[in-house]
Amino acid sequence: MPGRRCFDVSFLSTQVQFSSRLSGVHLLRKIGMVFCAIAVGGIFLADLAADEAEKALTRLTDAEQKLLDQSPFFREVKRHFGDWDLNKNQELSTEEIELALHNSSIRGAQAAAITSLRRAVRGDKELAPLSLDKIARGVVTKPAAQPAPPKYQSMFDTALKKIETTKRDLFADGPPQLESISQGRLGDCFLLVSMGTCAYCDPDRLMKMMQQQPDGKILVTLGSGRQLTIEAPTDGEVAIGATSRNTGCWTNTYEKAVGTVMLERASKKGTRHVTPLSLIGVGGTPSVPLEILTGHKVRKHSCQPYREAKDESGRSTADLSALRDDLKQAFAEKRLVVGGCGPKGSQTLVKGIYYNHSYGVLEYDEVTDTVLFWNPFGHKYTPKGPDGLENGYSTTNGKFRVPLNEAVMWFGSFSIETTEAAPEM
């Protein structure tokens, strides 16, 4: 066909006849010829596909080509696309992107580029698989277009800055502090709240849990006593994960350690996830990481029953004594408490509160009957009016205090560490 390159592959059907008259040397030569032809043919086909991808880029306008040439993000993608494309089909699947993010040999600007792609495909479930042409079209499409293209270059710049500035010592500035934590680009609030609560209530526990070894690897000791050794977080994992405000990579190490255990458990049942971060990035329940951290069973205390009776201001008038006793005892015994609230539904909707989200529970004050919560976004919020169900709650570094009879109106459940050992999974 005019304009196309083709070649005859009929010789690949050559049959090797096994016969007593055929010497072993001749047989091996024929087999070698066939496999050599298959290998050469496979390489040639891959080259053809790569040529087609290049041709797609040549159909860009001069202005579009100029935009690509000026994009540090796309230069990295074009340079390394073939390395990331593990099955050589000229497309990047979500799994291939996750594996590249997990690859310790992918560093610097290359890691920033794969981080940008990871954010894009996770933000739009219909985007993957990604061809080189599809990525290029996303770079050159105007932001005002509908649907809006991924902000590849902006995400690349953010990731590269984080990669270049993050200290790689595990605990670079001493014991971990809650105020240092801010959730990254993973949907892992459910995991971070156990880490944050522990950093606030018992930071030494985190330092004993994760210990850097002379070879750079991390020895992790779980609450059950089990030990495992993991690689230090890759550049991609640092870029996509939680920040510690440059106090070390302990936040990313915690994500990877707990994610590794969760992936082991999921793999026994069968899972589509290929790396620890690909699993924790889809969310979960906060009781699971808390159990892994402490080695203890976790018991939930639901807030739903306390919403049935309320006063004119919307506060619960139910008997909260059982919940108060649970919280008082847990904090007296230095047991950790986390929790969360589900998607918006029948609960009270409060300004500044994130729904379908997990929270740390840092304190219960018996005198004021208030709970100190922590949002892993680590953000600031200032209500336009007095604190309460109507205006929300003053928040600094993610911390905000709420009367218990108001908390039960929007909070889903408290997950409370017990003293009973959790079963081995």
C-alpha cells in the first residue's frame, strides 16, 4: 500500500521437523534461526509503532509544536516514554505509571514528569491509557477548553520543586511533629490520621517504628512486633505523597510502610493494585492503618444514635455518657483515637468541614466537654461568625476544637484503639 512500509513475515511460520535423521546441532540452528527472526520481527514492529507515534506529533501546527518544545514536562515524557511503556504498545496504562512512580531509578525531572501523569490519570478515570500524542494534545490544548486539559506543566513544576527540596533523612529535625504534616496528592487521609495522631500523642513511637539503616533502607517495626525492611521512598513517592514541611521523609516512609502491609494483605485476596501507593491512593477506613501501627484491635463508636434528639440550635440532647466514658478512658490509657465522616447525607453540614474524609482525634477535655480534632490537610480556616454548627470552627494547622454535643451531629464514628491484640492477617 502506498505510503506504508511493510515486510514479509511468512518465514516466521517455518516448521522445525523433529527427525532422527536431523542432528542436534542442525536442530538447534533451525530453532535459533526461528527465535532470532521472531525477535527481529518484534523489534521491527515496535519501531513501526514508535514511528507512527512520531508521525502523530508531526501533525501539530507550528504554534503547537513551539509549545511542546518549550515544555520541560513534555521533553521528559518524550525522552522516557519508551522506558515507561513496559509492554511496548505505545500507550501508558495506569499500572505502568504507578510502577514508574515506584521505581527508585527514576529520579529528578523524570520522576516529576511521571508524577504529573499519575495525578492526571487519577484525576480523570477516563484519561488512561495515554499515548504520546494524547499527552502532547493535553499540553497544547488551551486551559479554557472543555473538557479542560490536565495541567501537566504546573503539576510537573510542583513535583520537581518538592523532589529537589525535600530532606531525605528520615527524621531530619528530631521527633516528628503534627504541625509538619500536610496531606499530599494521594487520597490517603485515612492513613495519615493515625500517623498524625501518633505524632501528637506519642512521637517516640513513630521514631521506634521507622529506623534508617546504613544502606539507606528503612527497618519498620509494626505494632505487632513484626519487622520488615523497605526501600526508602522514591522521588516519585516523595513528590506525590504527604509533606513534612521539610523535616525529613518520615511522612512518605509511613505511607510506604503501611501501604506495603496493606498491599500484602490485598494480594492474598487478589488485587489490581501493583504498588503500595497505588493501593492507599484510592482511600480506605482509618481503623486499618491504626491497627497496623498499634498492633491492637480497633473498636468503633458510632455517632449516628446521638443525632435523633437535638435542641433548637442543632446540638444533640441525647445522653452522651457512654461516648464520654470511652474517650476519657482511651486518653487516660494513652490509646490512639481516629475517625471520620462519610459522604454528605443526613448529618449536619458544617462550613469548613470536609466530608467523606478522615480526622485525627487528639484530645478530649472533660472540663469543657470538647474534642480536639485534626484534619490532615493541615489547613487554616476562619469562620465568618462565632464558632459553631452554623459557621464552622476556627482551624490552625488542621486543628480545631468542637463541643462533643456538636461533634456527634456531623462526625461519623470514633475508631478507638483497644488493648486487645489484633489477629495476624
